[in-house]
Amino acid sequence: MQRRYDIDALRALAFCLLILYHCAMLYVADWGWHLKSPHQSEALQWPMLVLNRWRMDLIFLISGLSVHFLLRGTGAGRFLAQRSWRLLLPLTFGCLFVVPIQPYAQGVANGLVEPGFGAFLLRYYQFKPWPQGAFDGWEYGFTWNHLWYLAYLWVYTVALAALLPLLRSRAGLRLQAVLTSLRGGALLSVPALPLALFSILLQPHFKETGDLIHDWYRHAIYFSVFLYGYWIGNDAGLWAELARLRRRALTLAPLLFAVYAALFTLLPEDMPDSVQYLIWTVRSFYIWTALCAILGWSHHLLNRPLRWLPWATEAVYPWYVLHQSLIVLIAYWILPLKFGPLAEPAIVLGGTVAGCFVLHEIIRRVPVLRPCFGLKARKERAPASLRPASAPAPKPA
């Protein structure tokens, strides 16, 4: 079966967008984050909100697509073992050795952690609660910060593996066929209905905690789009329809966002529940049409062997693990230096990209580090003397 280059490219671009989003969190006014620059802008709130509504839904949908391809020809047990290794090892390693700079910088900035990273680590690795509000996750004694995605993805992967007998049953295949047979306006609307329903039923009762245990509203949304990705898979008819609808979806999504933004901006905070439900419903339809536009355009434009794609496909996992710690570390270093509103974000973004690039080049060459950042072990090349005479020598990397 032909390789789906567009999915690999979309994964890389989605995580590039995540890096830009996290850099911008330093500068968007009135949005809390680990550190905040003095150069904050209210104007950033709108573009950030446009992205915020669907950015993680897109990443979980792509993850579901990946599971669809990974399960082909692989037993559920072997698949689960492989995914657990590639998700839980980077999560554990990242929590212990990559993330700690983030709570340290946040705690020092809040005045609740004494400067001195070595002393902080000695205290941090005791996994005891910190002073209230020292950093995100202070009550647990440690934090996974941006690596929460790996924990959630592992849980969803386990859940999907457990559900495989049901998903492959006659009823499960019939439900999948309902989704993949949607066309036209039905494809742009029907999958949004469960997202709206979960918002109405669960969002009033479950805050977005990021702690895995009490995050049932986000679990319902993210697992739904993860399952959509698994179901969509490589269905040629559905992907052709998404590509056909790409212009309609790209027109409809901004209109829905405008309605959503007007409703929650202009209406009073003490609105009736029915009006709040209407806002959440419009938001759900915006999220799904935005996803349809992204999938349709990526399939139309990116489903070809792009030169940068092999490198980006390998780089995306280490860059994801590294990027937020680099953003926070660079900001922690340069905020006291009082650079201007143009120089400071340029240094943060440029330093983050350069740091990810250099560290990835090191990681990919060190066998013991590769699995810690989600990379597969490198296959050793046979010496030239042991290759068959008919086999051409490999090109230099």
C-alpha cells in the first residue's frame, strides 16, 4: 500500500505549530503560563484562540491515524508492547531529566523556590508537595507539563487495543462504515455532534485539569477524535471527499469561529444554560470543520515524497520532548536582560529551534538516547565485505 506522505507531513507541521504556540504563550496577555514576558499583547489572544480550539484535537486525530497504520499486520499484544515502550520511556525520561527546568524556573519566578538548580533537583526527586502555587503540579511534588500528551495517548492506545474486538465486530464495522460513507455537508457536520454532546454533558462538571484522573471532559473529546482518526485510516473515498470539500470547509470554519467569538464576547456571563450550550455547539462545529479543512488541504498538497519529510518525520518526537523546556530555559535566562518586544521573542524562538536542532542531531547519533526520545534503534549496516556482490553500496547519510 502506498505510503501516506501527507499524514507524516501533517504530523510534523502540527508539532511545529505547537512550538510556535508555546513560544507565543510567553506573550499573550491574561493567559497564565509558566513564565510571562513583560512584553504581553492582548492582540495575540484572537489568533491564539483560533488555534487553541483545535490544535490538540488535530494532534490526537493524527495519532489515531497513526494507530490505524501501525496495527496493519501486527497483533494487538505486540502493538501495545511497542507503543508502551515508545510512549512510556520518553514520558518517564522526560519527566525526570527534561521537564524539571520548567518547574524550577516557574518556582523561582514566583518567589517560592530558592535559586540553585542542583538543590532544587535534590528536593524535586523526593516527590513531595511544594509550597502552594510554586509551580504547576506543586501538590504532587513533580509535573509532566507539556508531556501530558504522552500519558493521555498511552491511555487512549490501551483503551483502543482493549476495544479492538468490539471495533472489529459486525456492529463496530457498521459504525465505522457510517462515518467513512459520509459525504458533503454530512461529513462537515455529523462528526461534530458527539463533540457538542460531550461538551454539554461534561464540560460543566469537569475542569481541564491535565492530571489524567479528573479530566473526563477532555478525555471524551480527545478520545473521540483519536477514534475518528483510527476509523478514517486510509479510506480512499473519504479522503477524496475531504480533498473535494477543502475549500468549503476552509470557508465555513472562519464563519463558525466568528459566530462563536461573537456569542461568547457579546453575551453576558450570566447567560442561561441553553445559550451556553449553543456556544459550545457552535465551537464543536468550528473545531470539526477546521479539522476537515486541514485534512483536505494536506491530502491535496502534501501527499508526495517531499525532500524534507524523512528528516522531519524522525525529528518531530525529540523536538516535541525538548521544545517547551528550551522555551522556558531561554526565557528564564533572557527576561532579566530586558530585550525589546521584537528582539526578545526572536531570541526565544530562534534559540528554541537551534537548541532542538542541535540536541536532536546529538540524540539521533547516541544509541542509548534514541529510545529515550521516542526514536527507534538504528539498524546497523553490514560491512561492505559482507554485502552481496549485487547490492549497491549505501549512499552517505
